[in-house]
Amino acid sequence: MRNLLNFLIKYNYWFLFLLLEVTSFVLLFRFNRYQQSVYFTSANSVAGKIYEVSGGITSYFHLKSVNEDLLDRNMWLEQRVSFLENTLREKGLDSVKLYSMARLAPAEYRIFKANVIKNSLNKADNYITLSRGTLDGIAPEMGVVDANGVVGIVYKTSPHYSLVIPLLNSKSSISCKIVGSDYFGYLKWEGGDSRFAYLKDLPRHAEFNLGDTVVTSGYSTVFPEGIVVGTVDDMSDSHDGLSYLLKIKLATDFGKVSNVRVISRSGQEEQKALEKEKEME
């Protein structure tokens, strides 16, 4: 306490000076309109900058939730587009009935959110580890996608984690087709560049152009029809000359995969059991 008093006594002139300065500024800005307007303008400008920076920081930390919402919305729209295209092509229904059927389509699928916690790009057999497992409803042979397109297929699961075989794996083979065509082939990765894979066994009489979109064919128990895989980047003949070999630029950037969705289709187990029974005959 004595030190505090000694300090105040020692610097009392400085404190008096600061008090008088503050009093002068208060009187100046309070009773003079011009100085008052300058003060409020400057104060509002500084406050605006502070709020702008604060809002930018807050928005940045909310980007993850925003991206997840966009991913959910994108997947829902892809399902709707695929369903509507099929209905228009095969049924030719009127818009009223089309809308009522579209509302029932999501009942065919369940979608689970997951985050990538481990990923590899430079191996012949790459794998992705997800932060969700059997306790979250995920099981082997479910499809995995992100906001851009197909990621891979669930291979193994534990209670809290899942191991995914991505497109960048020699074991991966996904049935795909070109938008506007019913001819299909199988997508395989040949190693090397993680941006490209190859669509094999596409019939010679199939018609397509460079830049055409490649989507899942729906001829499997894993992926529904119409999920984007990539675009046709180049073409050549297969080794036997009986089919096309298309170089596909993948829609998914596997170096940036983070938030994914796992797709479960109702009736998947029943279909697999029936097909397995047929193979054993």
C-alpha cells in the first residue's frame, strides 16, 4: 500500500495532466458539433472494421458445417436428377405424378456422415480410413461419395472405424456408363496419377465425345445410378481391339477428400444373397 502511495505521489503531475487532457477532449467533443461529428464518424469506421474482421473470423470457423450442409444438399439433388431422368425416359409421367414419386425415392437409401482420418495416394493399393463404423450403421460393401463424386467402397469395419477401398486401388472395379448412353464398362485405376482412371470394356458401337460425363451405371448393389465419376479425357482401343479404353479424369480430388457420405441401399443384402446363390449352382 505504501509503495502505491509513493508511486501516485511521485507521478501526480502526470496523472493530473492526463485527467485534464481527458476532460478537455470530453468538453471539446461534447459541446462542438463539428468535432462531435468527426469523432462519431471515426468511431463508427473503427467499429465497422472490427466487426468486419470479427465476422470474417467467425465465418471461417463455420466453413466446416457449411461444407457439410452443401454436401448433403448436393447428394440429395443428384438423387433427384437421376430419378427424374429415369422416370422421364422410361415412364413419360406427367409432372404431378413425377413429383409425388420423387418424394418417395429417398426411402430406398440411407446416408451416413463420416470424416476421413487417414488417406494415401502413392501406393498401388491405397486405402481410406473413416471415423465411423458398425455402431454408426456402416457395413462392408456400402458406397462412399463426397461432394464431387464417387470415392470408393467400404471394405472392412470395426465398431468405430471403417476401411474404404477408393478408386485409387487395384482391387477397385466400378460399373460406369456415359451420360446419355446405356452402354457400360468398368472403371479401373492403373496406378500413377491420382487424377485419372480408365473405363474398360466399353463396346465399340457406343457413342460418346471427349468431355462427356461418366456416372455409375446402377448395375450393382453398391451405388445407385447416376453418381458422377468423372469426364472422358482421352480415348484409345483396348488391347484386343474389341472395345474402347477411355481415360477418365476423376471428379473427386483424392488429395483433398475430408467429408464423405456412406450410402446404404435397402434390399442390398437380399440382392447379394440371391446373386451368390445363383453363382453356387
